[in-house]
Amino acid sequence: MLRRSRERDPGPATLGTTARANLLLRVWCNDCRRVADLDPGEQAERHGADLDLLVWRSRLRCSKCGSRNVDSIVHRGPPGGLGDR
């Protein structure tokens, strides 16, 4: 019987791995509905490339209303698609 080799567990997603994958971080406030696309490379420079995305998200606060009721997703986004709404 042939066995598949197990791939190494990549561990949790970090700001650095997200930046290297050329992905964006979309964040939104569940209270005031503000939405922003953030560059994970810039966030990695500010907070550290090894910071786990779940830990990073738990630290977020809405810049419009100050709420900590913020969610996020990782997405491909359009080329040059960074911006605020």
C-alpha cells in the first residue's frame, strides 16, 4: 500500500504569511458598518510579521466609532484595491 507523505502543518495564518500570499485583509465594524481593506504587509511592519491573524483581529478597534465589535476576512481583492469606505 502506498502512503501519501504528510505535508508539514503550516500553523496559524500570520500577517507575514498573508502578505507573502499577496492577499488583503478586509475589516468591518459591526456597529457603524465601516469597511476597510488593509495591506497585511503594512500591518506586519507595524505589529510584527509573526502575529497570528486571530490575535491581530482581537486587537482591532473601529477608527470611526471606537467599537471593538470588528470582524475580518482574508481575500484576494482587486489589483490595487486597497482603500476605505
